[in-house]
Amino acid sequence: MKYIKIPFLLIWRIWFYILITVTIILMIPFLLILTSKDSYYPTFWKMIRVWAKMLVYGMGFRLQVTVDEVLERDKSYMFCPNHTSMMDPFVLISLSKNPIVFVGKMEFVKIPIFGFFYKRVVIMVDRSNPESRKKVYEMAKKKLKNGTSMAIFPEGLVPTENIVLAPFKNGAFSLAIEFDIPIVPQIYYDCKRLFSWDFFKGSPGVFRIHQHKFIETTGLTKDDVFALRQQTFQLIEADLLSDEKYMKDTNRPNNEREFKSPI
């Protein structure tokens, strides 16, 4: 049965790359205009949300969201989801009416077409360069206006699939304290199981998402970064550990030797 599914999985995976490529090409005229000025960003975000939903639903996924606290439309937040799949950013974009600016890696600039627009809308950081990390603060200050939020996957990478949750980096929590914005912990239970980096694994299905109550940063200082990071990590880890489907997939035999993500 496993081998019978392989051709269908390959066709389904190839469809994803066709869908993402064709839609980006079709959007190029609009992207050129909407990424030319910061004032166009709210309109750009609306278009990108439609695009993200097309990718999520076009791949046969559905979203089932549990929300413990509702976002305010004109308030800025720091979104901190766990990172398990290429679909994670599209899920986050689909969920948020609030415009979000991502902090991402320089390496994605090299991707044809996508990289051109990526560098125009994402705050890029070279993790090996201290000067690059300083510039993130300057750029974030300009972006966090009129309810624009930020998103960072605090693990900094997609870990191998036998890892429940990789250790968090400090960046998201330093920025949240610096700009006095709440942390929004989000848990993605099913993206790894349904759309991992392994081409021979996955299927259409339901992505369950849990958005926890926000973690406030008002009154915190840089001395509180570690405690804030640990509080967020423990919250997300405990939620993942208690989810039967997530842990069954994480504990699969020989999981550590399976395909590793390139990011």
C-alpha cells in the first residue's frame, strides 16, 4: 500500500511547486507596485493573504483554529509559532488580518523570482553577522506602525522530525521587549505530519492551530529576555507533548535518519 501511494504523493508535491510558481508569476505586476512603498504594505498584505489561502486550500488542507485571546486590529504583536514545515508561513499569513512583517534569513534571496520580492518586504538577518542583527532593530522600528506586527519562528530552523521543539533563539524576545509588544504563541500540530520536507510522506488534511493567550512584555527589560524565552518555549513544548498525533509522528522509528529540511 505504501508504494502504491508514492506516485500520487509525487504528483501532489509537484502540484505545490506548480501552484506557487504560477501564482507568483501572475502576481508580479501587482507585487512590483505594492512592494515599492511602505505605505502600500496593508494592501500588499491583503493580496498575500489571498495567495496564502490559495496555497493552503489548493493543496487540500483545512484550518481548525482554537483562539484563547483575540487580536486587536490596530495593535502590534510578535507572533512566535513552532516551525515544522514549509507550510508554516502560509498558515500564519492565512490566519492574520493584521499585517505582519517577517524576520527571515538572507539565503532565501537566492530563490529565483521569489527572492526578488522577499528582500523587498522581509527584514533580513545574517545570523553570523552582529552588524546585521543590529540593523534588524532599526528596520523593525520603521515597520511597526499602524498595527503592523512581526513574526519570527524562534527555533531559527526547521528541526529534524524526531525533535519535539528546537531551542529558541533570543531575537523574537529581545525585539518584543524593545518595542513593548505582546508575544503571541501559536502551535502548529499537523504541518510536520501532513507536509514535511520528505516527498514520500504527507497527505491533504486538517491543520490544527492553537493560539494561546498573549504573553505581555510591558515593564520588561533586556535582563528578562531569557525568562521570556523560556516561558514561551515551555508553553509551546508542553502543548506539543500533550498532543497524541504530533508525538506519534515525532516518535516514528528511524525518524532521525529521515529527510532533513534545507532551512
